[in-house]
Amino acid sequence: MMASTFNNKINDNTFAKYCSTIILAGLILFVIFLPIGYSTAVMYIGLLISLLGWIAKLIYHRLRGILGCRYLDIPICILIGLGIISTALSPEFTVSLRRFWKIIQGIILFYLVVNNLHQRKDILQLVIAMLVVAGLISIYGVICYLTKTRLTYDNRLLATFKYPNYLAAYLTIMMPLCMGFFIGGLRTGLKRKQRWKYLMLLGIGLSAMGGSLIFTLTRGAWIAVAVAIIYLIIVFDKRFISVLLVLLAISPFMMPKHIKSRFMTMIQHQQGFMGERPYWWRAALEMIQEHPLKGIGPGRFKTEYMLRKPEGLRENPDQCHNTYLQIALEMGIPALFVFLWIVSLLFWMILRTRKIIASENTTSTVHKTWDTGFIIGISASIIAYLIHGFTDNVLQRRALLIFWFIAGLLGASLNEKEKPQTIRQHV
């Protein structure tokens, strides 16, 4: 009897390992092809592979032992409910359903990551894959800029994306995350040779990401990353203040002319910086006042904007280029409050994870470097992402997926950290 039970446990563990391997392989495929604009099919194939692995695991275990993310479950359920109501009442049901399905995809990705990454090494593999891919794409972007390829008519870099703003939104998350690991490497006790190799690789990636971000000419992303860098320096490592001041002093002399003129619009010509955005925001506020509770329905900004568009304006945007207005506009003001609730819980999870890391007694400098860099970088990434949301709707397309993916990694890391504490409490 005991031998039979033991064999069943081995079989359970073996099947779970196979499922976890499939899930991890699918997520790595997803991470690799996420930033490549013309590989949507491959990206979703990776996501589908992971999803099928997760479903197989759930069916085999009869839905028992799901970890989940108890901190975010309630607000996410409320957000989905508000989205369903807004979509169901939308005058353009199919348009709203397509847009709402993209939001659901991000939430599915979040739970896929949280429920299936239980070990530090799995989370580490995905983060390394993300940073390597971001570094390679950024290097490719710099090469494209120098060779005058993959640029728009006004010299904005595309690299592997369809639009420069999409590349900028991607780098808005990846660059602060990379810098977090760089600072983590400086703060921990890695051996000298190991540290320099680690910092050199991250430094190359950071330089390429910074260059590619500048070449997108996306001013909102510039401001967002600048705020994240200032946050990192003030909170975690004030030694970089002098480096930052030197870079600011010499940058006007090193910038290409068209980048300098683009930057100067933020200072000299506020209207040039914002373009037609103030009109889009004003129209969005009017729509929110008309439909404060249920919104106008996901994906319907363009239709409603065309009905009230001021004469003389050229563009007909699909969204109002402000994440917070967009949420309130599409799904109502209550949905905006729920989103802010989710964001506040993410920062609470960051503080909770950081507290656990500080209380751990680990002798491994590699683990300490990883933990420190991860929590520093992910906090800066979310800050940059939220700042960028004031001038663009970053909860769409790939930017939406990477937001939920980052949130999932944070949830998985916190689950991994809390397990030993839970065990100790029950001993």
C-alpha cells in the first residue's frame, strides 16, 4: 500500500514537471517573439502552448492546489465584471468584444505565469530571456538607425515593431528593469571578476536600450524612463547622481540635430509636444461625463470622437493617448478606480517581497544579486510604465501583455518567497 502511494506521488510529480516544462517553453517562446511586430502568430502559439500545458495540469489534478494571486484576485474579477457590462451594453458589440478580449488575454497571461512559476530558477530563466531579447533588439535598433533602415519618414526608429510608440512602450519597461539588475550587481557582494562581467553585459544592454529609446523620438517615453532613473538613483544608489549630471551636461552637444529639435519642443512649444492630444483628452472627458458608470464600450473612442471632432484637425486616433482616461472612457469611472487599486496592490506586493528578501539569511551572492536586482528593477519598470500612461494608452497590444506579464512575474516571485514562511508558521 505504501509503495503504491509512493509510486503515485512520483507519477504526479513527473507529470507536473512535464507540464511545467511545456508551460515554461511556451512562455520563453512568447517572450522571445513579443517585441517582434510581424510575429504575432508565433507569439500566440507560445502562449497557446503554455495555456494547454496549464489546462492539462489542472485537469490532471482536478483543479486542486491552485496557487493563484490572492492579493489581486478580487480587483481583477471586479474589473472583468465591469468590462463585461460595458461590452454587453456597447452600441458596437463586436468592436468592443474584440478590444475587451485583448484585456482578457493579458489577464490570462498573468494567471498563467502566477500559477505555474513556482521556483526562483524558472522566474530567473524568463527574466534573463526578456533582458537578452530586449538587448539584442536594441542593438539591432541602433544598427538600423546608423544604416538608415527601419525608420519612418520622420526618422523615428521602428526596429522589430510596426510603430515607434510600440517600441518605446516596450523599452519603457525593459530599460528600468535592466538598470535595476545593474544597481543590484553594484550593491551585492559578487566576486570582482564575476561582477565586472555581469555589469559589462548589462551596461551594453542598457546603452543599446537607451540609444534605441532616444531614436524612437517618443517624448512621453523619454520622460517616463527619466523619472524611473531618478527614482532608482535617489532611492537605491545616489552614486549615480554625478554620472547623471555629466550626461545631462554633455548631451546637448552629442545629440543629432533632429533629436535635439524634437527634445526642444517639450520646452519651447508645448502645443508641438502635445500635438492634438489636448483635443483628444477634452473629447474623452466629455464622453466620460456623459457615460460615467458604464463607459462608451471598449474600442469605441474613434467612432465617438469623429462625431465631435473640431474642424481643422487631421488625425482620427483609435484611442485618446492617456491610459487613465481611456479606462474611464471605455469601462466607466469605477473601472479606473479598480485599475488604480490593482496598481496600489502591485506596489504593496513589491514592498512585501522586499521585506521578505531583507529578512532572508542567504549566503549565496548570486541569489542575493538576483533578488535585489529583480525587486529594484520591477518597481522602476512599473513606475515608468504608469508615467508613460499619461501621454499614451499603454494598455493596448503588446504593451498590455508585457504589463500583465511583469505583474505575473512579481506575483510568482512573491508566492515563491512566501512558501518557506508559511511552512515555518505551521511547524
